[in-house]
Amino acid sequence: MKYIDEFRDGALARKLAADVRREVNPGRSYSLMEFCGGHTHAIFRYGIQDLLPDNVRMIHGPGCPVCVLPIGRVDSAIRLARTPGVILCSYGDMLRVPGSDRVSLLKAKAGGADVRMIYSSADALRIAQENPESQVVFFAIGFETTTPPTAVAILQAEKLGLANFSVFSNHVLTPSAIANILESPEVRKMGLLPLDGFIGPAHVSTVIGSRPYEYFAYEYQRPVVIAGFEPLDVMQAILMLVRQLNEGRAEVENEFSRAVTREGNLKALDMVAEVFELRRSFEWRGLGLVPYSGLRIKAKYAAFDAERRFDLPYQSVPDNKACECGAIIRGVKKPLDCKLFGTVCTPENPVGSCMVSSEGACAAYYTYGRYRDANNR
């Protein structure tokens, strides 16, 4: 299969691993954060960490939009779903994320709310067309990857004159989160989170391009290598980061050149700019309020903004005190540091979003048996 089998070649993986071991300086450590949960799962699924020297440490970042959505936003979605006459449409991985009192959209559905799982924003539009007597709300989440389809849905709804369709926007921005991590006390002051470089996200970068990461390379002197999700992609990105660090360079390099350009997808970016604008701040689970990190619907398209239509105020809700999801998202802790991991909190009975999401770090540890790893690397 083109562009799949080529990037899972065992012989090439062993060669790359040998190159990393040969070029790593035994007298220093290399702490590399993979921002995206897709990379985290690739690292565990293919045993990449086991191929690396002990002084090359992979730190798991925010992971995915499901992981970083705060409880208050989940509660707002549940409140919408319980509103008479409302059909709430959501991607499947959001249905099991617990809000306050461990109530999820799935439990709200069991209690009588009309919650429907969809695979795309187009599904939500279709449901609105098929149910003119109901208000259909699309619970939109995601990084820059899923924002263009939401913009398309709003533009199509306007064209079709769908007065019963609106969007509860929870789209967030990757560069803002990276900046927040680099400015956090753990990194800047306490030194609790050594960060030498980043593996940049793949899908996000197909939309925004590689240019936004140049700021981090220049301002913070941290190299960034954008990588695909296959094992050889990740191994090559690690080797490229090691070489940059050994040579004292801090640049943006694009390993995923088969899909990512410097400028990104200009048509998609134009559609997003037409429909959305920056929020002054947006709350992230684990990161708190992050300035200019979320998107809201412009006044021009206010008729399709569920927060305006339903007068939906936001109330912040603290995480479960026993759950370490927030610290895991910041890279300060690993899943095995959480007392709930694998006992109270499992994929079947998740307490935190890192276990719910298919791309969460806790789900990766659990799925691929890393909780049995005594070394906890």
C-alpha cells in the first residue's frame, strides 16, 4: 500500500534506530515532546521508545482536542442536549467524556436527551434538513484540522437557509498551546519539564503549514520537526531533532513533506478566516486560560452560533482532584503517575479525558500495555 508499507519497513526502522544511537551524545539528555496523540500512539504501538537510548526521553503533550476540552465546555454541551427540542450532534469520541458528577453525553442520551453521533459536519447539516421542527446543534471540537469542515457547514447552512442549525464552537489553536507550554512555570522557572524540541503535528500542519512554528524555533530556540504518523516518520523526526540539538541549531524542518508545505492549505485557511475570529481567551484542560487560543463564530454568522442562540454562559469547573489528566497534558507527569490509572480509571470506565480519547496518553499506555513496563520510561 503506497505511503503506508514503505513507512513500516522493519529493516529501515532498525537502521534509523542505529543512526539515533550512534549520533546521540551519551553525556547529555534529549527531552522531546510529541504534541499530537497520533504520534503518542505510534510510539507505543510500534515500540519506538524501546528502540531509543535511555537518554532520549519522549514527553507526551496535549494529545488531542478531546483531551484538552475542559469540563465546563462538556457541561455546556450536556445542557444543550437536555434542552427541549434540541438535537445535539457530536463526534463519537466526545460522547464518553465525563463532565460534572461523571455525567457524559452518552449518559445524557440514556436519560432521554437526543444526542446523535456523527462522522462529519455534513452529517449534522443533513440531520437539520431532515428535522425542520428541531433545533440541531453541532458540537464542534478540534484543532485546525477539523475547523475548515465546520466553516464549510456554516457557509452551507447560510446558503441553504437552515434556520434550525447552529454550531457550539470549541475549536482551538495548536501554536497557542505550544507557546503556553513553553511559557509555563514548569518550563521557564521550575525546570521540572525539560523540553529540548518538538515533534510537530501532522494533520494540523497540512492545514496551517510549517510557518507558524518558526516563531518557536527563533524565539525559544527549540527545534521543531513536523512528522507523519507512521513509525519511520517518527523515527526520522527523532533523528532530525537529535542532529539539530547536537549541532546547536533550532530550526523548523519538515519530515512530512509529502503532505505539508510551508504555507499550508490556503483555501481552507481563507474559509476559516471568513467564518471565525479569535477569542480573547479559552480554557484548556491542564493549561488553564490560554490567551487567543480558541475560535468563535463571527458576528456576521451569529445566526449559526449556538452560544448566542441559546444564551449559553460558560462556567469553569475544576477537574477531579484525584485525576492527573491536567499534569499529563502539560507533560509534567505520565499516566503511571496517576493513582487512578488502570484501576478506577480504564477505557471502559474513564475518569479523565486522557483515558476517553483514542489519542489520549492514558489510553495509549493502557491499550499497548505500557502500564506493565517497570521502567516507566
